[in-house]
Amino acid sequence: MSIHPKAKHNMSMINTADRPYLNWLANGVKKAEGRINSPKYRMMQVGDTISFCDNETGQYIYGRINFKHEYNSFEKMLSTEGVSNMLPFLEDHELSDGIAVYNAFPGASRVREFGCVAIGINVTKFNLSKTK
């Protein structure tokens, strides 16, 4: 299994054939990664290094945070950032579908407590080949 570069913030992400989130971030199709704005995400600052790794395949992206926008709901995040900028398999007019995608992620109900965050990443290194 490939070892990804260590960053100040190391996150996990599943990269599948039908939803290749890492690939989309690496090639700029996905403009921001959305997460629950829990304390570990609140600590992140623009300019910090960040990596996302699929622990099953060893695929990763690594770079720097170039923006961080905080929101109180998935709806506000998606309507402001653009549905297709965060979920490239959807169109901007499919807001309710985008909200449903985020609500389906484990722990999504924590958005009521913490809000959510859109993190922009300037990807500088990546390995998108499967190593397992």
C-alpha cells in the first residue's frame, strides 16, 4: 500500500468508480470538499497542508487549503458554493438531491450542532492508482 505524504490535516475519503471524489478534486472538477464543521475542521486554516487518503486503495491527494467557507446547513453550503462544484455528478438545479447526498453520509445529523464547511484545496501531489 502506498504511503501518502503527511500533512497538518490528514483525512480519509472513499474514492469509487462511480464517485471518484479524489480524482475530481485532483483535476479541479470538484471545487470544494464539504464536511461537518466539527472542532478538527474548525482548527484548519487557509494555507495549511491537507491530505485525503482512501485507506482501502492507497489513493490520495495532497495540497494546501486555499479557502474555507463555513455554513449553518448543507442547503446554504450547496446553494452558495454550487451543487456541481461540490458534487460533480449533479447539476446546480438539483439542490434537493445534493442535500440528500450530504444527509446520507455517516454523522450528517451533526450539521445541526456544528454546521458544515466547504474546503478548497490546491492539490500539489496525488496518487490515484490503486495500490492494493
